[in-house]
Amino acid sequence: MILIQVPVPLGDIIAARERIRGVALRTPLVRFHVDAPAEIWLKLENLQPIGSFKLRGAANAMARMTPHELAAGVVTASAGNMAQGVAWCARSLGIPCRVIVPDHAPRAKTDAVERLGGEIIRRPFAEWWEVLMTHDTGGVPGAFIHPVVHNDVIAGNGTIGLEILEDLPDVDTVVVPYGGGGLSCGIASAVKALRPSARVYAAEVETAAPLAASLAAGRPSSVEYIASFVDGIGGRALLADMWPLARAVLDGALVSALGEVAAAIRLLVERARVVAEGAGAAGLAAALAGKAGAGKVVCVVSGGNIDADRLSRILAGEVP
């Protein structure tokens, strides 16, 4: 297992940006013109070739691996977006990719992995979560790329923080969806190094908010998990390996209701013509409710891979 540095060194993040140049896009930061308690900006990672920020971490991690390490291919455990990132990079390298997914993984994401040549291995949620906790793939061949607990993955994600500060140097707050913590902690490591006064909050949803519970308890904690259309974030427990980093670089967790996230998805489509998945709209939901405070607030739209039927129901005013 690769140990996580606290915080992830700025030099590692800067090096990652050069390493992934030409693979991951430098996504735009755009003003979201809507009545809100803050001046809201959107970092549109849904525009990445795979529709998610995960390409950054996957590309950096795989670029750091040797041909010997990659000889048998790669394997990851993901609900869909990291799977696509690893599959995209594996295809470009001409090596096999295998992906362990939870049984509730959305079809839009698993279909995309298969289009990229990845092999899908479905497991019950509890077994899939155990892979994340133990890093044991149960005999699935290939070099394991953990979607979160991997210094190179987190550094790749942190390149988003560099771009935010280049485009909006006086940002007050950045709100980032929290799944396992690799995105939020990577961005926070970059932002805190270059603009210590800026706040970085994690965004969670009420049906799965282990970070909020852990921060309240002062230790990694478990919560009741309820599967929902917000499938890209949340879990039953905080990944213990991420706790020291999350506690050090994040300013708190902002928890939204499912209805608030659905409303944020609708608003993005109606006002900005932006399609976000549930996780991608979680930060905006918090900002619209005033939970991120005032000033200049950047909401990271982490991905846009949402099933068409779910999106249509949300646009019709439902909460799937």
C-alpha cells in the first residue's frame, strides 16, 4: 500500500499536472449566474473525455508505474468513474483492465467501461467495500490501483486546485464532493499550499455522510448507508487511511438532502445547460443553501455520468 502524505506535497501535484498534460483536459471555470447567498463558480470536470475528474488521478498513477508492474494489466474497484479513468488509460497502453463494481453501479457507467474495453466484475456492496478497505481484490489479476488511497491518484486530482487558483486567485471557498476523499483532499492540499486563507469543504449527502460523522466524533466513524441516485459519493464508513489527511486539510463537511441535490441538477441543466450526476451537483446544492457561506465559492462539478432515465425523472421534478 502507498502511504498518504499529509498534506500531499505541492511539488507532487505540480509534477502530476505535467505528467497528465494531453490526457486530461484543463477544464473551464465558469460563473453560475443564479440568485444565491454567494458568487458561485463551477469547475466543470464533467467535460473530461470520460465525463469525470477521475481521469486525472488514473493517468498520473499509471504514468508512474513501470512496464513490469503493468504487464498483467490493471484492476480497480469503482462505482464507475474511476473505472472509466483506468480503462481509458489502459486502452491507450494496450493492456487489460478489470473493474470490481458494487451491484448497484449505474448502467451508464458500467456500459462506458465496457465500451473502453474494461471487464466488469460485479460484487455485493459489502464485498466491494471490503476491497476498498483491505486493498485485496480476491485474486483478480492485475496491478491494483486504489481509487482513493493512493498518493499519485490524489496528486493527480489535486491539479484541479492549481487550475482553480489560476483562474480565480481570490477564491474564498471551494466545495468538493466527498466519496473516499481523494478528490477533496487533493484539491485542498493544493489550495491550502497556495492560498491558506481559502476554505475547502467536502460535500456529502444525507443518505451517506461518514465524513460529517467522523468529524463530529473526532475519529473515523461508520454510518447507516442508503443507496440513492447520488451513487458517486458516500459509503458506510470513512476510509481510515484517509482520516489524517482529511482532518488536516478540510474545513468541514456540508451535508445536503437528496431533494436539494436533485434541485441542483435541474438548475444546472436549466440555467447553464450543464449535465451533472448526483455527486457532481452535491457541492452546488450546499452552496445554494448557504452552507458554504458568502464570497466567491467554487463548486466542483466532479462528473456528469448519470443514467438518462434518472435524469429525465429529476428534470420532471422527481427525486429518484
